Amino acid sequence: MGRIDDLADRYVDEWAALNPTGATYAGIKGYDDQLDDLSPDGFAAQADLTRRTLAEISAAEPASEPERVAKEAMVERLGLELERYDAGEVTSELNVIASALHGLRMVFDLMPTDGEEAVTNIAARLDRFPAALEQYKVTLQEAAEAGHVSPRAQMIEVAKQCDTWTDPDADNFFHGLVGGLDADDTLAAELKRGASAATAATAEFAEFLRKTMAPLGRDRQAAGRERYQLASRYFLGARVDLDETYAWGFDELARLESDMRAVSARIAGSGASIDDAVAALDADPARRIEGKEAFRDWMQALADKALVDLHGTHFDIPEPVRRIECCLAPTSDGGIYYTAPSEDFSRPGRMWWAVPQGITAFSTWREVTTVYHEGVPGHHLQIAQTLVRAELLNRWQRLLSWSSGHGEGWALYSERLMDDLGYLQDPGDKLGMLDGQAFRAARVIVDIGMHLELEIPRDNPFGFHPGERWTPELGWEFLRAHCRVPDENLRFELNRYLGWPGQAPAYKVGERIWLQAREDAKARKGAGFDLKEFHRAALNLGSLGLDPFKAAMARL
């Protein structure tokens, strides 16, 4: 092991001690009874570790090509983490999907629940929950006083989420968590006290957001070009021309909707609109499943089939990776997401669905492509395979390295790949994939447009408000016109884009860069290009920013 790998492994050990919840997410054992220090000093300690490690990594000489890739990946990722901290983005981050609050809440989803030690750890974390939120309040207030604060609208929406999590008639998260645990009387009483305290602390945090933070919050949700450029570089791991990307988004959405109209004619007859085809598919009882548990089971069966079909043909999937669990999340915000296996694979990779309140029926044609995105060949193959490559990747690369552009770009690329491989021959499933792609293209337009408050092109292919400037209201109108997503889910999506600038375009822009990397490899290799080998070599690099990814691929 070379110097860079030694530094990377040491960083993981020190990082885990400062980030117990992060350690649980990464599957690093020994921290499940602790929570992070969310005070300003706690965030500063994390930044200090990053700063020291970055300096040491930058000065170290790689001993091999794998170490060169590791160095470039770490310098890029750690450097941007520091830029965000120094710009006040880390300590002030609060939105409907990403904040220290959400990290505290979601970590319980990944904790083991079997056995006395596991249940005792849950009790210990519940007991520490109120103090962690008190620390977080101080951090948010100090950041606001220094001029770094989230939009007021995001604070109000997060407060509403807290209401739902703590409502006995809604998610009732903490009491629901402890209700099904096997514990003796003493431990059960401790769990109940902890659940009550965490519930009360979360409800009080909602009031803190409404009464203390909201008056300090920004009126405008638009990030502006300077903040957006930093966010875009962080989420992509690459510098892109935002204005060119914005214009490309319109062209890409128009192309996809043209393809959707062609598929719609196959579904609902010549001249049928996309909405006609959607109505026909939704009315087909063979494409409808009643009950969220039945829908989970359908997802599990499809994910398992993809694993079996793709292993040994288009991919060589390591044995520990040949297991994925489809789960219903204990919350109801509508999100669909993947969580990685633990380091030793005792916790498998999982696909989660937070089903909104009142949703009891599901259309399978929309979600075939979602299973491929979250499962195989998407996130599960990519992330879980990285975890087992100890002979190629250091511990930081396997456990902590992540770039949305690389990861979400691969998952969206995987959806298109499954079409190329013949898995979307059914026109309904094909329309579902194209609809998902169009949704991601619309996000490129809306996210960049709203945060940079750009002019809507006068010659845009949709005739949409030509010459006007983007606002959240126009963003909502555009999404409703181009995305076939229920209003309750779409409203969450819009709030997510407004509060998390730069992340939503990472899917489509990342896919664009993955596709270009494949074309570049074809040009280099000529007749010797092999798609399976391209995927193997690319995934064996681990997750890294897209600029380091392009550089590493060019050297293969």
C-alpha cells in the first residue's frame, strides 16, 4: 500500500470518529450508539481534518496508476468540501432533503434492530437526539449571523416535515421505530422515553425554524451565479458551461418528447398524444398494483431478475453484490433512494420508497426503469461493486467517495443501457423510461433557469413564456406541463430544486458525460472496443468527480 492509500485509510478512521451517523451510513462498525457533534466546533473539527488531509494528499506522490486516480479523486472531492465549508454552505445547509436534521432522522433506518446490543444502540441514539438538535440550532444561528442562511421558504417546508414525522396520525416516526423492537421491560421503557424525547425535540425544532430562523431566512430562493457555480462543481465534480448546458436542456427535452410521441402512437394508436398513451397505460389493470406491500414485492422480483439476467452476460457481478432488498421507508415524503451495504455486507444494499400518505395504487409501467436505476445495473451494481474492490481501491474510495454527477449519471445511463440491451421492448416500459429521462431534462432547464434567473429563450421549442425571466411560479408551470408526476410529488421536487441548487441537473448532465466517455473510448479503441470491458474498467475506478473520471478514462 502506498503513501496516498495510507493517508486515505487514516482519514476514514478519523472521519468516522467525528461523524458517527456517517459511519453508520457507510457501514463502519463501532459508532451506532453515538451522534455527531453538530455545534460550530464540531463542524470546524471536520473541516480541520479535511484541510490537513488535503494538504498531505496534495504533497504525496502516487506510486501507481490506481494511486494517481485516488489522489486526483481525493484532491477534487476534499477541495470542494473545504470550499463549501469556507463559503458557509455546509453550516447553513437546510432544505427539504439535505440537512443535518435529515441525516439524524434517516440514520435510524439503517441501524440493526435484532439483538440486545442493536436495540441498546437505538436507545442511546434516541437519548442523544435532543442534544444534537440543540447543537444544530446554535450552528444555524451563528451561520445566519455571519450572513449564511437558507431561504425562508425552505425553513417553513422543513418545519412541515417535522410536523409529519411527529404527528401520531401521520408518520409518528420515533414511536413507530421503537414499537416493533424486541426489548425487556427496562430497555423498552428506555426506548419509549427516548422516542418521546426525540419526538418533542423534533416538534420543538419545527417551532424554532418558524419563529427564530424563518425571520432570518432569505426572501429569494434563487442562489445566484456565484453560489450556483460552486454548487454545480460540487455535485458534478466537473466544470461545465452553465449557459450551454441550459440551452442543451431545451434541445434534449424536445428530442425526448418527440421519441415519446412516437412510442405513444404504438400504445394508443396513430396520432395519439403522450397523455392519451399515459391514460391507456394507467387504465390497464395488468399494469396496476394495489397496496404498497404488493408493490414492494413487485420491485423486489424485478430487481432480483435483473441481477440474474445481467450477471455473467453484460457484467460480472461479485457474489456479495448479488443481493438487494427493496424496502418501504418509514416516512412519506415520496422519495425513492438507494442506501449502500455495510462494509462487511451484513447489511445489504437497499432500494427505498417513501410512499406519500394516501397513495395505495401503483402503475408498474412508470417504475420498471426506476428499479434499473436504483438496482442493477444502476446504483446497486455501481456502489456495492465499489465496496468489494479492496484490491483496487483504498478505504476512502470504497466507503466515502461520492459525486452525484458520476453516481446519478451512471444510474440514468443504466436506464438507457437497459433499453439498448433489449429490456424495454414493451412500449409501456419504454415510455416510462423516456418519461423519466424527460423529467431529468426538464430539471436541467428549471434548476439552472430559476437559480440564475435566466431569460426563457424567445425561440424555445415549447413556446413557453418566451423572453420572460424564470421564477418559482414559472418553474412549477413548466414542470406540470412536461412531467407526469402527481402534484404532491412534484411540489416536493420543486421545493427540493429550490433548496438544493445544482443537484437536480447532475443526473442528466452526468449521463451526458458518461455517454461522451463511451464515445471517446470507442474512438480510442476502434475495432477493439468492448462494451462489457468499458463498463468494467469504468466502474473499477470507484466513484469520483466527473473531471477526474474523464482524465482517468483517457489514460486507460
